[in-house]
Amino acid sequence: MPTTTDGLEDIVATRSRICDLDGKLGKLTYYGVDIHDLAQSSSFEETAYLLWHGVLPTRAQLDDLRLRLHAHRALPGQIIELMHLLPKTTTPMDVLRTSVSALSAFDKDLTDTSPQANHVRAERLTAVMPTIVTSWEHIRHGREPIMPLTDHDHATNFLYMLTGKLPDSYTAHVLDVALILHADHELNASTFAARVTAATLADMYAAIASAVGTLSGPLHGGANEQVIRMLLRIGEVSKAESYIKGALDRKDRIMGFGHRVYRTEDPRASHLREISQELGQRTGDSTWFEISQVVERIVKEQKGLYANVDFYSASVYYMLGIPVDLDTPIFACSRVAGWTAHVLEQYAHNRLIRPRADYKGPKNTSYVCLDQRA
């Protein structure tokens, strides 16, 4: 009998060379390279190259990739015009999904499905998504978008387009590390959605639009936004313990804890915890880190749950001055490197993904004519 499980828990749905998770040891690698080494020594661009090609780049290869990413950062003017037509209340994730889908109309080589053409699309999507996110942030507040830089790294460019100011090297480094930590995570819900779409041989834009839509859900990418909103409701370190204990007594779900795969600490969380602490010290306001510490301690003591990547990324992004509802779009701007890597892998070894359902409904039901139904 086929195995049936809700949520496909522990079901191995494909073979992949990209990302390896060891839930018992709390270990994460991209093509065998430990996430701790990447976070400490790599850059987002280098990590993206690794995900797309399976090896770390030479200096020349990395320089070439950076030049190509710089060239792909600008949005077609019609996409900007489309944004101006949207209601200002449209969520950033909805705008991102819509814009990614619309980008396919501006790909003059869309019918070219060669691996080379799809690698170009992976680079283009990775380069342009920060421009989409920051453009909408300005447009919805009645401002004109800030055009991308063509001579700075990915994280610096994002922060510049968001604020109009070049960030200091430490701030850019913090975002760069966060992007590395979020770049891929095996068959999470959004990556699986991208692979399901790609398996139909839909184009890469369709696959990434599927992934963006999936990431917008509060049980996936939206969790980090809920974490910072919770921290803001708590407001003061002295109120954290009573707030969380009350929430646990009410059996409220505390976002940012637990993981479907990890049975120990999420290896990404340790880096973000350290960054959150450093940011508090640098800004002179450790409130959000200290509240997070109290929440983490109580949830671990009472529920036995470890913090995941969403928990400390929330305070990190907030202390960087990033608007709360851009947390998930930034997640997408990082994860697009992994999504596109998985789409490339799916195209290369494709088989249509078509699982079965264990039917539990009625059987042998007689059809009753409409005028005879009660």
C-alpha cells in the first residue's frame, strides 16, 4: 500500500543535489558546503552561484556574475506603470507575485527553454526582485522609485534602493548574511510549489510566481512578520514573560518556533541570534533582542521548541529599519536563488509531479434529478 501522510511529512518526493538537511544534528549544507562557513565567509552572490552551478566560483566567475546581476537590476518601465495602477493597499507580496508573472511578457527569448537561457532567467529574477520590492515601497507611499546601482553588491543595492542612502559596511554585511541563510532550504513549501509548476514545463516566471504566492502564507514566509508584530505588542522586556505565558495558557500559536525537519536548533537561528544581539549593542537599544531572549527561553522551557530562522530574522530586519511587511518579500529576494536552482534541476531531470489522494468520501452515491431533491 502507498504511504499516506497529511502534509507529505517525511515523504521523500524527489532526488536533489542542491541542499541537505540533517534534522537530528541540525546541519544545513548547500552542495555539501556548511551553512556556517557560507555565513561566515561567503557573499550572497557567491552563494547564488554555488546553488546554480554546484561549485564555488573562481574570482573571475564571481566577478562576471556580479556584472551580469548589475545589468539585470533595472525593471521595465511598463512594470513600474503597472505598479502605479495598483491600489496602494496592495500587499508587497501580491505586488511581487504580480510583477514576477508580468516579467515573462518582457522576455524576448521566452520560447528558448535551453539550460543556458534558463540560467539567464535565474540571474535576471534574482537581480530584479529587490527592485520590485523597493519600487513598490516608494510607490505606495507616493514617492518615485529609486533606481538601482550598477556597481555595488546585492545587499548594499537593496538597502540603497530602500532608503536612498548607501548603508555602512556592517549594515550591508548583516543583510548579506541574512540573504545567505535564507537562500535555500530543500523542499520547503514554496520550493516544492516551484518544482511542481516547473515539472509541467511551465516557464521559470510561472514557477517563481507560484513560489512567491506560496511563501506569502503565514505558516511559511509570513511567519517572520508575525514574530515582529508579537514583539511590538509586548513592547517591553518586563512584559514579555507574562505575555508569552498567557499566550501558551490560551494555547495560542507562537510563531518562529519549531520546524518540520529539525529536532534541534535550526542552524540558521544561531547566526541571526548573534546578529540581533550585535545590532542591539550597536544601536544602543537591545529591547527587541532582550524580548526575543525571554520569549525563546519560555517557549523552550514550556513547549520544548527551538527558535527557527523566522524568529530572530524578525528583530534583525526591524533593527535594520526595514518596514515590517517587507520581511517576507526580503525572504523571497533571498530564496529566489534557491527556487531557481531547484527549477533548473527539475527541468534537467523532469518527471511530472502527480501524487495520489487517499479518498475518504462516500461511494456508490445515486444521482437524484434536480426536481426530485428535497
